Amino acid sequence: MKKQSTNQGEPWHSFYGPNLGYVMEVYEQFLEDPSEVDPELRELFEQWGPPTAEDAAVMASAQKADTSFTLPAQPTALSKMVAAVKLADNIRTYGHLAADINPLNDRNKDTRRIELSEFDLTEEDLKNIPVDFLCPDAPSHIKDGLQAVNHLREVYTKKLAFEYAHVHELQEKNWLREKIESGSYFSPLSKEQKVSLLKRLAEVDGFEKYVHRTFVGQKRFSIEGLDTMVPLLDEMIRYSVESGAKTVNIGMAHRGRLNVLAHVIGKPYEMIFAEFQHAPSKDLIPSEGSIGITFGWTGDVKYHLGADREISPQAMPTARARVTLANNPSHLEVVSPIVAGYTRAAQENREENGYPVQSPESSYAVMIHGDAAFPGQGVVAETLNMSRLRGYHTGGSIHLIANNMIGFTTESRDSRSTKYASDTAKGFEVPIVHVNADYPEACLAAAVLAYEYRKTFGKDFVIDLIGYRRFGHNEMDEPMVTNPQMYSIIQNHPNVKKLYAEQLISEGIISQEEVDRMDSEVEEVLKAAYDKVPAKDEDPDTVMAPPEDVANGLPELNTSVEFDKLKHINDELLQWPEGFNVFKKLGKILQRRSQAFEGKGKIDWAHAETLAFASILKDGTPIRLTGQDSERGTFAQRHLVLHDEKSGDEYIPLHHIAESNASFVVHNSPLTETAVVGYEYGYNVFAPETLVLWEAQFGDFSNMAQVMFDQFISAGRAKWGQKTGLVMLLPHGYEGQGPEHSSARLERFLQLGGEYNWTVANCSTSGQYFHVLRRQAAILQKEEVRPLVIMTPKSLLRNQFASVTAEELAEGEFHSVLEQKGLGENREAVERIVIGSGKIAIDLEEKLQGMDETDWLHILRLEEIYPFPKNDMEEILGRYPNLKELVWIQEEPKNMGAWTFVEPRLRDLAAESVDVQYVGRRRRSSPSEGEPTVHKKEQARIINEALTR
């Protein structure tokens, strides 16, 4: 007779951890065939019955309370078994604390949680426990519990250490456990592969030493101490391309960059040497064109430059892939979302209506981080957060932490609050493998495991490559000044090439003479490359003028759309599927849009935008729009995605434009600016035919992405020859909403304007917006392409003075300067011309409605501020012979907005007899008032002052 499981003395209460599931599984086998179950367990099942849900709750509570384990006062065979299962689980969870992953220090390991003594176990106890209880995925040569525990120790505490307890998906966790404990990801290398690996390390080491001797004192941010990064990347790329990848995008900072350029990307040694020697290098680009190396006209330092090449693995000569190392300035981690954008663009087919068809297996990103930067820079967490969002996921990126255990001169204890540099990833349930950089074969195994996980689950993976830094932060630093203890160890530590050579010699695979010969051959290749380098350029080009296509401005383009075609598009946009229940109030608002083509209304901002998008799609240009609230529009104006009020289903009218062969994407972004702007920039670089738009929720929020504007969008072409037509929509305008909801910091974008690097516009009508969008789409694949920054409106979105007739879209064009209708007709009488931009011009027009006798006045709207339309302004001003005053009016304080940009240009245009004046807010530290009534009073003063004679 079985005892009831409610008895408090039953053995199941002593179970802790994951062994409960195993025991319950064995109990199922017991019910089917008792003879197949281990005799000890069979006896327990017969005596005590199955574990119950109550038992499970007790066990779960005990597990949460403490990770330690205590045997009962009188241990039984079952309690010993439970202790052994807990030991095995602890090795999986805490083995990394005892692992040999630090090449400079094999001491200070925490083994307390994985010692037999902690569980009152002996080796004899373990020998009596079946292997499957402890390690169900053990190799076949493991015969008992002691061997299983020793196997787990070997797997989890040697040169590779694993962290995946934070991964909650059971399928992923079981897959990782099986791969790790079976060793299936770790393929032993053949003799030839080991020799090839040593040769690669000799090339990596030889390059650094040659540069160190030849270009004494020059910065190179040496890879030494992390040399295995190169063969690790080699292996990952080879394995992934053989698995079907067509594009591999790499983003990394300075450390080891030149070595990666030389060996992974294949940038010729002679080009790199020419850059060290300040000699001309463009003629050294390989003539076959398999390596893509682009140049801007101002250039950049050698350890910021990127390149790309096509590769074909030796094992699969017909498989070809593009490998790109992204250009990256000193802002370290900002390249991470950019290469994610590259990757999404490479994965998508944009040649059909609807959302693009994505193929995550075709492309992936490798993001190489510094150990101080990974936890230290917020853009890393932003990028990790984007990794599984529908608008941004890429099927998993592989993160490689180039961990030299120091940041600049800062020890790890001062640069992070976590144990490991990789801990940021744990919050996103990303598996982590720590690997000792002094063991190259372990590094290759880590590369394979990372890619296999990404391929299987479509998620990110982190490799924490733990090494050291041979020299200071750069080769001009003396690290003994700030880090004497660490560098006393490093100075006496042999490099990985020497260590691996000694290993192969001891294995009888290679001789010392062969190693020496290998080193000599590497040296000869480097010397031959150096001999090709031209002499230093003693008379460099200091003008560094941009190409004519850039300097000459935009070509003449017709952006109009025939009235009938536009009306047909409008009708299509208002046709919803039968049975689709649009929110009634919204449906009525949208249906009113048909009246604009019947002469009964005007086209407001959002309507003009939608028509522009639809016409651009019909022209065959794909569109991607993202930003916070972009689907609906921050101000409830856009509504590109309709929601069925009963079912919640979505419908996007722009996905159903007839005769369109281009995709349309609109996504609400996460509450992130830096990473999202970088992502969209990267997307556009890799998809230059696509109109890519990023919209700030409020223009002020672009502050958070300033590094992307400064280092990439405004300067990328001049530095690297990297083109983009990215559009930035920045809601801007003073409506009394306070200092963080008013200014998009127009002055910053104007300050960055130079060499026609982008267009900065502040449109005052929906028609102007329609035409500037169509113009931008038309230049995307031309040499003249450049980004577009638009100060978009808030209160003007529905303002009738900012709305236009359908004829203005059908017959008009974009004007860099608009003249106020009804003014300036009596040329002899005009004495004052007021010039403003954006919303302030509409405020002036509204005020004009109640004014008489305005012959003395004219008003101009500067719609395109940069490049400044000098010729257009000159022509207009030349019409008025009796002009006495040029007045610039703006909402922003005097030290903000466009005034500091336009003032010298207006003075240059004005005749000596013409006084140039400013009307607006005085210089202030804050962008606007915080009190609506104060704002209203100040705004009225500005308008009145500009319009009072």
C-alpha cells in the first residue's frame, strides 16, 4: 500500500532546483514500465507515489530562498542524488566564477558553490549516481556520476565560461545546455587547420610589430593582447557564409581596427602604411575592385576608416558575401545601431507593395565593443532593446566585447558597477560566453556557438573575449604611470602567437624552425608592401574642395503631379476594405479629404504628406518612416495606420496603391533617439534608393541624437565619401508649451551647414512640404544627394493659412523663398521687408488680415535656410529701389534660431542705405518661456514690432 504524498516525511520535499522535472519524467516512465526505471527510484515511487504540485511549491520556495544546499541529518540514497543534481546545476550556473578566463590571473576563483564538500558529497557517492541524472547530454564515454560532474567542471570552468541562467525561454536554455555539455559546437582542429591558425596569429602579430618599429610613436590602437579577435572573426564569417549569409556588417571602435582592416577586410598593407607615412594612397587601391574603399574630400584618421570587400570561402568557392567594416569616429559605441540599420536594409526586398519581405538569414551584424564602453555607454542598451522590436530586429546581432580589462587608464572597478563587462546584456536575456583570449581554439569554438544560436533562434549573443592591452591607451602612453601592477604582469606575459606556437611544438605538429620561417615570410610580405609606398606628400591639397556635383547644388527637378493622377491617388487612400470599421470620428475627418479636389476645401499638412508619399511610391521609390508616435502622428494628424475599432486589426492604405512596386514602412519607435537615428542613417546608407525619414516626437528631442548629426549625417560624406539622403522631421514652433516643446535647435543644424552637406528647411505651407519631399525622393540616387532637415509644424498642421489648394500640388514646385501674397506689388512704396521662416510667417499673415495701408511693407518667407538662397534673395530685394529696412523676425531668442546664421548674409545683400534689424526675443539661456500667458504676450510684441511703421 502506497503512503499518501501528504506525509511531511516523504523524500520529495528534499528536492531543490530543476531535478523535480526530471523525477516527474521518470515517474511517467515508471507508470508505463517499472522495469525501465532505476531500482532505487522504483522503490521510492512504489513507497511514496508521485511528487505533487504542493511539493513543487515547497521546492521552488526553497530554491528561491537560498542557492546553498544542506543534506538531511540522516542522508539517504535519494537525498545524495538530490545533492548531486543540485551540484550539477550549480556548476552550470556558477561555473563561470571558477573558470580560467583571465589570461593574466588564474587565482581568485570562486569555487565555493561547486565543491563537493558544500553538498556533503564524496566521490564514491557520485559514482553511484546515474549519468543521466546529472548530465543527460554527456558524451558517450562518461559512465557514472563522478565522471559526469568532472565533465561539467571541464566544460564550465576552463577557457570558456557560460552564462545563460538568465535566459528564460526553456527551449533556448535546453539547446544551449545540450550544445555546451555535448561539446558538439567544439570541433577539434586538424593539423592543417592548427598550422593555418598559427599563421594567422603570426600575421596579426607581425603586422603590429612591424608598424611599431617602422612608425615609432604613432598611434595605432594596437590589437596586441586581443590578437585572437582576428581568427575569431575569420571563423565566424567563414562559418556564416557557408551557412548562407550574403552580407556581414562589422562595427567596432579603434582597438585593433587596423589589424581587422588588413586581415579580415583585406585592406592592402601598403595603403595602411601610406596613411602612417602621410603619403598618397588612392593609387594603391586594388585594380580588381573587390575591395571597396571610399574617400571623402576632407578625410579622416586611419583608425576611423572603414572598408568592404567580397569574399568567397575556400570550402564553398561559389558562395560570395559582402563584408563591411563601418566607418566610425571616436564616439565608440554609436556605430552599433548604424550597423544594425545596414543589416536590416540588406535583409529586405523593397520592390513590392506593403511591408518589405525580410530574410534575416541573409545578413547579420557583428558589433565589437570595448569592455568599458559596453556597460558605460547608453546607446548599447538602446541597441539591445531594439533587437527584438518589429521595426528594427535583424534576426540577432553578435556582440564581441574586446575586453582588455581596462578603459583608457581606468581600472574596471572604476568603470562599471557589475562583475562582468557583459552584464548589461543579461537584462535582455542574451546568452554570454566568456573566453580566454590566450586560447585561440576556444575562441573559434565561441564564434561557432554564437552564430549557431543566432541562426537557430534569431536573437543576439555576446562573446566576452577577455585579454589585455599590451601598450597604453595609445602607443604614446606609458601605462606604468597609472596601472603599474597590471603592466608589471603584462610586460612578462608571452603573447598568444608565442603560446600557441609552443603548444603546437609540444604536440609535434610544427617545429621551431618552421615557426621562425613563418615569421620571416610575414616580415618579407610587410617589407615588400612598405617598399611600394610613395614618398610623403610635401604639398598636400589644403583646399579639399567637394566634388562639383556636391558644390553645384541640386539639379532642376519637376516635383508636380498631374491633378487627375493626384485625385485618383486620393480616392485610393480613402477606400477601405469592406467590413473594416474605422473609428467613426476619424473616418469622417479622413473622408473630408476628398473635398479638396472638388474645390470645397484645402489640403492640410498631413494630407499633403500622405499624397506625397503615395506619389513617391507610384514613382517606384520605397519609403521608411519611423519615430515616436509616427503611425498616428504626435499631434494626431497623420493616421497612416488605421485600426478597426472592433477587432483591432490594422490597415495601411499606402500598402494598396495601384501600380506601385515599392514598399512602404511606418513604425512607432522605442523611446530612444540616438540609436534610432543611427539605425535609420545606417539603413539609408545600405538602401540608398529608399526615402528614409526619422521623426522626433518633438524637435527638442533631437538633442539626444546630437552625436549622430555631428559625426555621421552632416560630416560622413566629407570624411568618408558616405552618402545619405536621410530626412529628419523635427516639430518646431512656439505655442507656449515651454522650453522642451518649442525649439528643435535650428541654430545647431545651421551651424553644421557647410559644403552643401545638407538642406535645412522651415516650410510654412503644406504645398512646400509636398514638393520638398518629392524633390528629396528624386535626388536619392544622384550624386547630388544630401540629407534633409525639416522644421515641421505643430499648430500649423491644421491651420488654413498653411494649407493649400490641390492645384498647388499639381502645378507648383518648391520655392526656397516665398513672397507674401498681396504685398510688395507697389515696388516704389516698399520701405521695409520683413523676413522670417516657418510658423512666424503664418503668425504675420494672420495679423495682416486686420491691417490697412500695407504698401510700405513686404514679407518674405525663407523656406530653405541652408543652403542660403542668395540669388533668389538678391533678385527679390533688387526690385525695391526705396528700401530702407531689412527686418529679420523669429520666435527664438536672439542667440538661437536662424538669426546668427542669416545676419551676415543679409548684411551682405543689403545696400549701404538699408538698415538690417532683428525683431524677436532677447538673448536667453532657455529656449522659451515656461508660462503660456507670458509667451502669448511676448509673441504679440514681436509681431506688432515687425508690422508697426
